[in-house]
Amino acid sequence: MKALFDTAFAKADAAVTQAGENEYVWLSSQKPEEYDKCRTVYKNDEKRDIDDVAPEEIAVGIKEIMSRQVAMAREDLLREVAHLFGFTRITPSLETSVSLGIKAAKNRGWVGFSEDGRVSYTGN
């Protein structure tokens, strides 16, 4: 099955990024480093597994949260991001995914860290 998928994927016009142990497939029209959408969960939506949400998308959610909060403790940001994507429990997988999202947001210049460890919005 994997060989069949790999063959089909090789023929597709798509890009792959890797974060942690997960790989994310992007349409040829998408540039992961410029991705600017965040598909959040609404009342009747089916939520995605957090491992299926690319760090680039989590970073967009973090930017949205931080633009309203300016600065917050990492643990508070973790809870806010979990809520944004429809999660009520903080699991190790969720924590890892959000950490990768924070790193992606930092790499894009959207957040920084203060000396006391708080995450702060840079306004970029």
C-alpha cells in the first residue's frame, strides 16, 4: 500500500514538509512558508487530529491569538491554541504540535519570547 501511495505521490504535483515525525502534503499552488489560513473548528464541524494540522497552519492560529493578547505564558497559549482547533484536553501530541507551531510562528517573525519566558506578539 505504501509503495502504491509513494508511486502515485511521485507523479503528483505536490510538495512535502516534515515536522517532528509527521509529513504534510501541500498543493503545488501552496507555499508552506507563506501559508496564511487557519481552519478552526466550529460548532458542528468534525475536528481534525492535531497531527494532521501542519505547524504552518498552527502558526497562523497563534498569530491570530497573539494579535489579541499581545503576550501570554506558553501554557496559556497552549490552551488557547487547543481551544481554537477544538480540543479540550492537552495531550503530549497536542503539546508537541503547538510547540512546532510556536517555532513556525517565531521563524516567520510573528512572535518572540521575553526574558521571563512569555510568548509575545511582534506585530509582523
